[in-house]
Amino acid sequence: RHLRSPEVVWPLFVQTCFYLAIVNFWRLHKSRRAHLMQREAFVTLVTSESYVVGAVVLADSLRGCCGDERPMVCMVTDVVSDESRRVLRGAGMRVEEVTPIASPGTSEIAAWNQSGYTKLNLWKLTQYSKLVYVDADCLVVASMNDLFERVVDFAAAPDTFPPDRFNAGVLLLRPSLAVFDDMMTKIATTPT
């Protein structure tokens, strides 16, 4: 057979087109997946200088266990110094200043009094489609990437005390200003 004959050229043409279609599909899929992952983020909160080191360790453990495809965001309040913000950025975190939200009551856990309700600012991070929040005093030891695959607007683990509440140390949520506004209207009338 001659190299330019249709019996030789046609199968090579079809194979090449098929190969190029697969390569382009894979590139498009990979590009779209990367874009979606940039719309998802890991988030933590620092409301005092004492949690900066914990947030840096958290960022390192997240990167080690979950990779660096998704951004890591650190919400900070106005009491966190510029130097600490530079340290957080140096650890690869995007720093977002948020307004502190006062707790309507007091708790026997001092950290909860200054940060518990400030976590509600998570719902205002609408530049992201889904967030996994992790407290700054946590250390990640295994991948948590599968949490982003859950099709829910909110998820949290049940707390051990009291049993009708959830633990706010690790949260999965879909940001929404409507949900944030609704929660803010209920703070004064909802027990802590």
C-alpha cells in the first residue's frame, strides 16, 4: 500500500483526531476543575495574636495533607497586627479582615466569647462557592478534600456536650448573604 493511499491516511487521520479530542477534553476538564477548586477554600479565624502560630501550623498541615490547589483563607479581626498578617500571608494564606460579632451571652470557654459568633462571617465570603472551616488550634493529619464533594449547604459534627449542639471547630458550608442576614436577625433571640 502506498503511504498516501486512503486506506493508510484515513485510519491515521481518525486516530489523530480522536487523540486530539481526548487531549483537548482533558485540558478543558483539568482547567475547569482548577477553576472550581479556586472557588472552594479552606478557612480559619484569628481573633488574637495568640492564634497566629496555630494558624500557620494549620496552613502547613493543610498543605501537606490536602495539597495547595484550593486557597487557604484566614479571617482576622482588627486586633490582629500588620506584622501577624504578613506572617499569615507568608504561610500562603489569603488574609480577610472581618468585623467581630459579639456573643450575646458569656461562655465558660473564654475563646468562644471573643470568636464564636465572629465565625458567622464565613457566610459573607461569597466569592467562594464552598468553604471548609477549621479552627486555628487544629492540626490536619489526613486529607479533607472529600468534604468539598458533599452536596450540602451546611455540615458539622455533633458535639459531645450538650448532645443537641454541633461542634463548630470544623464546618462545611456554602456562603450566602441571605443566610448571614437571617442569622444576624436571630442572634438576640436565640439561646447560645
